[in-house]
Amino acid sequence: MSTDSALPEPDRVPGAPHPRETPRLIGQPRAEADFLTAYTTGRLHHGWLITGPRGTGKATLAWAIARFLLATPPEADDGLFGAPPPPESLHIDPEHLVARRMMALSEPGLFLLRRGPNDKGDKLAAEIRVGEVRKLANFFALSAADGGRRVVIVDAADDLNVQAANAILKMLEEPPARTTLLLISHQPARLLPTIRSRCRELRLGPLDAGQMAEALTQAGIETPDAGAAALAELAGGSVGAAVRLLNLDGLALYRELLGVLSSLPSLDRPRLLALSDSCGGKGREERLDLLLTLTDLLTARIARTGATGQLPAAEAAPGEHTALPKLAPDVRAARRWADMAQKAADRARHARAVNVDPATLVTDLFLQLQKAV
């Protein structure tokens, strides 16, 4: 199994358990059932593309499938007592030897393909390079001796560079015996069409508020009771996004964004300056990125309210149901918001790319949005 303990795991969301440590997949019964049907009917494909929004359980499903395949004995003759009943779930006892080895990243039948170290070895590379894929040759050579199943998890296929993607394509075209490749993709449309065509797809959907609360509880992450509905609204059904919001105090940040925009057409300058200053300084890059993401989300909610005449199902911040129709009372206002929000977002991200001072960037962003009203 490919791993480098000196570097952070590229497939782990900060503040949350790794997908291999997640005991149960929540909110995706159809994807699990589709895989089990293929398995029990003898139509187990060698390549599976697991798709859907970030944070919806794609990696958790891949690890569950890998555990299931490596811990379930190969199909045998019926024998004296007949064939065993077909499995009804992917669940494998956490104390099973395979499950314990996978938890420790020491299962010989599994290869985890993910971003490795850069040339200096001090940071993670920005992409999965072909050198990482070439390590699979040793894996196949060593694991073939026992004749058992082998599973490769690619997390994420979106990170494959051109050479690495072509190497994976060759494996999909000429798969090694008794090998299953599980490719995780957040944006499958950006993959090579030939990779997509050689895989069966398992698509995962966003989690609802109840499923998200259950998933966060399973991960041991406490959520504020008063902010549960707001968290579900802002995370868009993604547990990963919810964890990021909690880590960076995103609910409070969204309330501040709404408060500043609610002061339009005359901006609350002291409040805006305080918000801008909170994103400046070393170590606050993640807060700035989250602010840009949440501003996109807020302006989209404003425009959608004006265009449809309907409020969001739940408030993402107190007073939002009052503020949104005031900011965009009709379709014309909605169009102005959509147009100006796009221009302001493009301008802000360009400024981010060329390292404009964060406080200046945030102030300019809201001065641009002021033009919408």
C-alpha cells in the first residue's frame, strides 16, 4: 500500500476521521445496492468510477467495497451444505483481520494511489504523477502469489496528470487478473472519456440534514443545535464541507457576510473593515478562501430569491429570510445580482491569484457588490 507517514494524508479532511476509519456509509443506499447486485449476480466489473459532490461519502464507499472484496472469500462450489446466502450489505466486522490490516495501511491486497511527495520530499505533489502509478507493478507482482483478490483505490482520479491517467487507462484496458480498480472522482467530466467508458459508475448524491447530522455524529464531531439547519444549508449536503465550516467558524462568518450586505445600499463601513481585517495576516488564507466561497453562495441565494420569489427552505443565518427579498425584490434585481456577483467574484479571485492584500481584496469585493443595488 502506498503511503508516506512523514507527510499529511492528501485524502483526509482536516478535523475528520479518514474514510478508512469510517465504519458505516450513510445516506447512499442506492450506490451500495447497485454494487452488491453486480457482485451477487456475477457481473463484478473490474473498474468502478465513484462520483458525486465532495464530502458525500465517495471515499468511504470505496474503502467499504475494498474491505468487502478482500474479506469475502471467493465464490466456491455449493458443496454439501449449498451456497451461502448472498450478502445484504458491504459491512465487515472491524475486528476482521483484513479490516484491521486496512486500518493500519498494511493490507497486502490493497494499493492506495494518491498524491505522493514532491521532488524535494518536503510537501505533497500537486498531482498524482506517473511514478506513483508505476509502483503498482511491484504491487501486482508481490500480491499475485497468493491468488487472492486485489483492489486499487485511486483517490482522487481528478488528481492524475496526463501520463498517470494514461497509465491507469492501460490497466483498465488490460486489467490484471482478479483486480478491481476503484476510481474516486469529484468532476468526472474532466477525466479522459476512455477512462469513463471503461468503468461502471456509482453516483452518490448530497446528504439531507438528518443524514448529515448522523454522519457528523459518527465522525465524533459536535454540531451546535441552534446551527444544525444553517450548517446543512451552507454545506449543500457535503459532510466534508460541513467539517470545513465548523473548523473555520463558517457559520459566524456567514452571519457577518449577511450583516454587511444587509446594510446595502449604504455599506456598514466599520463592520466591513472589521470583516476585511479578519482575513488578513499570515495563517488566515483558509478563512479568506472560505469567505469567497460563502460570498458566492450568499449572492446566489439572493439572486435565486429574486428570480423565483421563493425563500430558501431554511435560513443559513438569523434574519436571512427578511434580508434576501429586500436585497432582490424582483427578477430585474436578481439579474443585477447574478451579473455583478460573477464580475465581483472573478475580480476577487484574480486579486487572490496575484497576492493582493487580503483586507483590500475583501473591501473591494463588497464595494463591487454594492453596485448590484
